[in-house]
Amino acid sequence: MKKFLLSFLVLISISHVYAQTSQLLINENFTGYINGNLNTYLTGQGGTYRWTASSFFSSDWAQVANSSPLTYSGYTSGTQYVNLTARDDDGFEFPDDPTKNFTGNTSVSTSAATTFYMSFVVRVPSTSGVQSTNNARPTVALRTSAGDNLANFYIGDANSGSNLKFGIFKDGGSDGSYASANYSFNSTYLIVMRYDIVTGGSSNDKMYLWVNPSVTSEPATASANVSLTSGSDGGFSGTVKQLQLFQDENSATSSFDAFKVAYGSGFSNVAANSAAAWNALSPVGVPLPVKFGDIKGYTKDKGIQIDWTVYSEFNVAQYIIERSIDGVSFNAAGSVAAKNEDGTLYYNWFDTAPVDGTLYYRIKNVDIDNRWSYSSIVKVSLLESAAKLSVYPNPVTGNHISWQMGSLQKGMYNVEIYNTAGQQVYGKQISHTGGMINETLELPAALQRGIYTIQIKGNAFRQSRSFLVQ
């Protein structure tokens, strides 16, 4: 199977190249949510539903709260969390069973060898709403595009209220397989689960559960509290695309926070897939809140317009636009509030008072915990020259390249990159408002060392330049 991260600027397909991918798919700690119904329209958070309910009815079984946050040493949680209540089976109540799409609406194939890691913290307040282990049904799982579930997590009562049990099962329609240890009610536990999709049969998949493991390195399967290495895989189909919570009458009344889901696929073996998934999960600390895409700058109305794209935006407070006259020393020139929505996001800022000559811009994202990272740097000149295409850096040593033209007419243009065999390895279309343009591109991960040609064409215009990838 060939699959490329949706966080890339473009999807490309090159013959005989097998894609190796890993990605953090969910990073949810509920910080900044409105307390109350999880499915409530989230005012001030981009006007979107971050979670959606399976039921058409408003049953309010999933509630955001902050009165007693879940904390576990060495694992990052939020100040808010979600309470799940098991519904009563009286025929008039309908579970929310909320789902959350993977970042960027990513879908992961179930036909290729793949490893998923999932981690979260959980607290079960009391025996109320917790079924015995032989009656309990899942509380957390992954969900496919066909509506099937895999990697199911169970909470059960072992001895009529005396002991708490945690379990897993590949097929959510069956009883869970539980860890031998007993756990306490009203205590917070760190859960890590691993699910290996193994091709070639209907009972090849493997699943593991760890309770309170060390997260400084990937846990060994031999240390798992529960291991499932045989039995039916559950017959799920479609692509894996969501995290799901349950409030079936036999699901547990419980509290959750700090969900993280990641995957690795397309590597040489299961061990490589799991290592890639674990690195993407990054349970120690928190990954950077933003993955930057393109940043471009161009002259407009006697000023300079800066446009940029971001992916995987998590808990970002604002973007600070920094400006420099030498490309080394930067100062803040403006700011833009973060949208904090899922998917690909587009931002812009207009510099109304640029100085003459060449200017350099970069974007600094600042998250709610005051951590930050930077975009690549874009160069813009107010001294427009003839329409001459330039590229930099050249040679290219990283995975970004910028192209610039002093003057380009308004219109639609194609940006294409070709190898020495004349094969197109990159392509996109841009809409330009006219004047100076400078754009930074993320090169395809599969690009090999060698000489390439970038070509800009459209509106009876065509120019190209060669560059070297080292």
C-alpha cells in the first residue's frame, strides 16, 4: 500500500516507492473546552464540533468538567477532562457515544501492516455504573469508516465492588480479557494500549495493554499486563479514522483525559512500525502544537502580505509575526489569534509599514502553556526587479525550498518540480494577486539526492531554475 501523510502539502505517487509513515492522530486533553455537554457547540473554538454524537438525541452522557483534574506523574494532562456516564437501559435513553476524527481527517488503511499506540489517564470514581467483568462492554475504542471498532478498552468490577479491573479485546462485541492485577476505585491510572494489524489472515492481529508503565521508552510486549496474540480480529473493515467513547448500559461510568493516538505503517517489520508509532505518540512531554506548511510573502498595496498554512494545531494561543532586515535578528511585528480548529488552516497578516529593501519574516506559534516553535523564513523585497525566478537555498540540505519572483502578474500559476528523467515529482496550483511573490515549499519525503528543476507557468508565462538536493 502507498500512503502519504495528509499533513504534507500535496499527495504524490511515485512508481516503486513504498511509503513509510507515522503520525500523531489524536492529542486531546480538553483544555479550553466549555464545561458541560461534550457535544455542545463550542463557542469561541472556531465554530466547530470537536466531538460528535452517534445518537440523534440529546442525552448528555459525556460531560466536560474541571473540579478535580486527572493527574499522573510523568504524563501530561489538562486542567479539564471528560466524565462518561453509563446510561440506564429503560428504553428511553440514548447514548452519545461521541467520536473525534483524527487530525486533518486522516484515515489509516486496515489492509497494510500497521501499529497503533493509544494512551490516556482514567479514574473510576466508584462501583456505581460499573458492570462485572463478564458483563462489561467497551468504554474506549478506535472506529473505522465502516462503523466497526478495534482496540477496545474495558473497565470491569472483579468482586462485587471490591476491586477494579482493566481489560482489552480486539472484537468489542465479546467479553474483555482482563489484567490479573486488581486496581482501586477513585485513583488515576495511566493506560497504554498497542494494536498491531498483521496481514494475511483473520486472527493475526495482536493487542497489548499496560497499566502505569514507564513511558521513557517503548514498552516491551513481554511486560504487558494483558497480551492478545490469537483469536478473531473482529472482521472490521474500512479505514481507521476516529477515537470513540461509549456510554452503553454496560460501559463504565468513568473519567478520562489526555488521549493520544499514533500509528506507524509501511516499515520493514512489526518492530519498525511500533517504534515509529511510539515516537509519534511521544508520551513523555507534549509534541509541538503546530506543524507548519507553506509560508509566502509578496508585495500588495504598498505593503507586504504574509500568508501561511498550518496542520495539527493543538491548544495554540496565537501566532506572532517576526520581521528582520538581515535574516538573523528578528523582532515582533504583529500577531494573529489562533483558530484552534481541526484540519488544514490558513492564516494571513499584512505589514502596513515595511522598510525599503529586503525583509525577512517568520511565524512564531505560542501555545497555551507558553511553548513555541518557528516556521521557515520567507524573504521579500520592496525593490521589485524584472520577473526573474530565483530559488534558495541551493543546494538544498533540508526538506524545504523557497522560490521568489520580483514581479508576477495576477492569475493562476502551476508550480512543478521535475527530476532529471523529466518525471514530475511535485505539483501545485497557486492563485497570485500580482506583484512580488515568495513561497516556501515542503519537498516530498521520498525525494532522492540529485538535480531537480522547478518550473513556474501560467498566463502565457513560463520560467524554470535548477537546484541540487544534497
